Amino acid sequence: MLLLLDVSFKLAFILSALLVVSGPTVVGPILSFARPREPVASVLLWEGIIIDPIGAALAVAAISFITSENQNPFLSLFLTMITGIILGCSGH
């Protein structure tokens, strides 16, 4: 399947997961240029910091989903997330 700009669906899926990340190196200069008022500036700064691990997890999930030979990759992804949540909560 070919989409816009002659890019396959699999590559577009992975690229979209990677482009979610807009970390502090992107948000910081924008904030210093735009200079929003304090409540908005704090929220945007924290968004830039928090989105990094979320974007990385999305990229890994997208690659895992595309390269999976499993009949149901959603089940595999769901079980991986549940296992991570259980291990994270038990280690806390």
C-alpha cells in the first residue's frame, strides 16, 4: 500500500511514532522565543520532558507491531503492556 509521498504504510507508521517526540531540546527554544505566560510555559516545559519516554515507547510498539509474526499483534502488545505495568507497580 502506498500513501502520500510514495511512502509505504509500515514506514509511515514507524515515522509517525517517532515524530511524536518533541523533547526539551525542541520545546525549550520555542518557549524562549515565544515567551508564554507562566501557567502555559510550565505546562509546555513539562510536556516536552514527559513526551520523550512516551514517544520512545510508541516507536518500539510500532516496530514490534510491524515486525510481529504473531497472528494477533494487538494481544502481544497488550500482554507486554500489562506485564510492564505489573512489574513497575511491584517494584515501586
